[in-house]
Amino acid sequence: MFQFTILEIILYLVLLLVLLILKPLFLMLIMKIKYGKKMHLMYFPLLGRIIEFSRGIKKHNDLLHFEKMIPQQHPGVEIVVSNTFLGLTHVFFKTEHIKFILNNQDLYKKTSKVLFGEKMLYKGLAFQDGEDWRLARNVLAKSFEFEQLRARIPLIKRLCEEKFSKVPEDEPIDIINISGNIVGEVITQSFFSQSFKDLNGKTFLSELVDVMVGIISQYREAPIRSMSRTFIFGTKDYPNWTISKVEQRLLARLQKVKDILSDSIKERQSMENKPADFLTAYINTICIK
């Protein structure tokens, strides 16, 4: 058994205080002196931006509401610096700064991996770092070029005709639901050249969005558990005993979505004549890397 004297305990507490509270504050003050009014400083001891995350979800149902309001409240601000127990977080607003960051990912570290670690989607394209992110962006960008987008117009027209033709004439049209289904089909067929079966009575994309919203909402439903778990385990996969039954059900639904995508990738890899779509580009670049 380890034994500590009262003095040693006090010294450890002081060290913890310096590392978690004083060090980030000192760094932020130096940056504030350097950048002046161009930088907006948000300092929260210990819990950092998670306090604002929780408040934004409760009041506005928006995780990043406080960040979105800063440019409106402070038009001259170009960068927001805040602290978390994972380090300082920087949010940039000017287009040239964002462009520089996207083109120089090796200079920065993403801090998005705080919900269930890699049990979420953090091995996916949007959460790559460094050279992997450069490669991922090249794959993504080609799917959103003007000609690629214009080529989807016939698909959108056909899907609209199909969806509206199935609505009985004597029934009101649920335009929100139909629009969501059309958007989901356009995305899946554009990216994967196929439709996916419904899950839990919803379209594939609707189920994915519903699961993601449910997972993110855990910050509102159980903020103490979410914050303390992230504080202890950081961005690593959390032990099963820290995950509630609600979260386990959400992760199980998410796994079904990921299994369908995995099967689609394996099926495409086995094809000799692959269609020229996003999935093929992904396989030819990311998967063979």
C-alpha cells in the first residue's frame, strides 16, 4: 500500500491545481496580450467548455450555441480560445484561418473525440488527422464539385416522383417526413449507388441521425456522468461499466448502422466493375492505404 504524508498530499493537490487551473490560464493570458481584441478568451476552471456545452443543449438544444453567438456579439473577434482538461481549444472564424488549418492539419490536433471514444465514428473520414485528413478531404471534395452536384438532379427528380406517387390522394402530405426521406435517398444513392434497408422503422439516414442526436443528448440527460467519464478516460474507449443502459442501446443501434456500411464496403471491394461514386473513391484511396 502507498502511504503519503499530509505534506505530500498537499503538494500533489497544489501540482494538480497548477496543471489544471493555473497553467491554461497563464497560456491564455499570454495569447490575449499578443492578439488583443482579435481573440476572445473563455476561461472555465476544470470543466472548461463542457459547461457551455451542457448549457447550450439545455437552453437552445444546440451544443455549440455559445460559439455561434460570439461573432454576432463581438464582430471583431477572429479566434476564440477556451480551456478543457484535455488542453486549450481554438475556434477560428475568418475564412483564411480556417483554410490554412484545413491545409495544415499536421500542425493541429482535433478535440472532437469525447463521446465514447472510438466506439462512435472517430475512425471515419471527418475525424482523421494530419496526412490522413488531407487524403480524406481530397476524397470528399470531389463528390461536392459543381458537375457532381448537377449530375444528381435527375436522381432527385426521380426520387421526388417516386415518393409523392406513393402518397394517397385523400391523405395529407407530410412534407417534412417526405423531404427527409428524399434527402436520405439522394445521399445514400449518390455516395453508395444503392439504397439501404430501413432500421427500426426509419430510413437508414434517419436512423443514423436519430442515434447521433441521442448520443450527443447524453450531455444534457446525464451531464455529470458524461463530464466525469471524459475527465478520467479522455478520448479512449470507455469501460463498459461506465456506460448506461440507454447509452448501450444507442451504441448497439449505431453498430448496426456501421455493420451495414461495412458490408457495403466489402461487397464493393469484391466487384470487378465498380461504379464511379464516393464509395469507390474511398476504397481506392483510404482502404488501400
